[in-house]
Amino acid sequence: MISAKQRALVQKQMKRDDSKIVNIVLKNEQQVAGEIERATSKGIYLVDGRLYAYEDIREINGLS
């Protein structure tokens, strides 16, 4: 599970005007990529509607 500090970093990155494309590695070793729509207390929502809960995430853009 990623830490609160890492969640804050993801939220900070979302506020930038740059790309919001992320690579997420889940605890089950599955890798997914997509554009972040928003990050909430439930997890990270991608623009295509997928939701990934923080407890299921092992790594985001190389941050573990």
C-alpha cells in the first residue's frame, strides 16, 4: 500500500498542467496505465472510469 506522503505527491502532480498519465503496479503484479481523472480518499480514478484503491497499489510511476 502506498503511503499518505506518496498519495499527496500524486495529488500534487495532478494539479500540474503537464500530463496526468500514470503507470500503476498493483499488489498482484498487474500493471496498468492511464490518465488520472482524480485522486480521492477511496483511491485513484482514471478517465476511463477505472478505480484503483490505495491498498491494492504497490507502486505509482516508480514510487513504492
